[in-house]
Amino acid sequence: MKFNDVVSGGVLLALSLLILLTVKDYPDIPGQNIGPGAFPGLLAALLAVCAVLLMVKGLRTQRHMPWLVWGEWMKSRFHLRNFCITVGCLVFYITASDFLGFLISSTVVLSTMFIALRVRLSWVLPMSLIVTLVVHTIFYKALRVPLPWGVLMPFQW
């Protein structure tokens, strides 16, 4: 699937403006010149510049190109199925992770995706658990990002 550069640039411009609107309300940190919104705001401004340049390029070079060209993968049942499974897994994680927690939700998502990609069944659960625990350890312990515990809250480590 290929989008015209004008469409891609418009989406990126909208995203950058949304980020800029969000970070302008971040609170200042007392005693510091740079607040928490400085770097995301800088990156959003650079993204906006790139988006405008992409739109200008699209208007100059792709005038007669359609807004959307479907890729060959859209004709493949296997690829369409995997696309739908991926979207479904994302929706599941977004809706279930607060209740079930990261560890359970991530294990279910990874197991589903491994099965969809025809990974050997004897490897699915061990690999899902190992990857989930590694990602959880990196985010929770090293980066100090609080991931949801959900139903496992009493067993928090």
C-alpha cells in the first residue's frame, strides 16, 4: 500500500500539531530552564517541518498519482489474516492490559502472534514468557516505567 506524499505529510503534520498541543500544557520543573515538554516539542516541530517538505514534494512530483495505491499483499489471504490478527492483538492489549496486567496480556498477545506466524507450538509459550519477562524487566527495572500489574498486583516484585 502506498500513500501519496501529500497524504502522508498531512498525517505527519497533524500528528506533530497534536504533540505540540499536548506538550504545551506540561508543567514546568522548578529550578530548571528546560521543562519536560522541551524535547518532545522540539521533535514535533522538526516533524512538522519534514511533513510540510514532504507535502510540497508530493504536490510537485506526484500530481497525477492516486491518493492510495493498494499493495500486492492485499491480495494474499495470509497477509490479510496476519494484519487483522495484529490489529486485534493491539486492541486486546489496549483494552485488557489494565485489568489483566502487562505480564498476562503480553504473553497472550505474543502467543497469538507466534501461532499466527506458524512458530513451532512447543516454542510458543516458552518464547512468549521469556520475551515478556525480558521486556518487563527492561522497562520496569532499568527504565523505571510503571507497567500495569492488573490481577497480579498482590504478587508484585
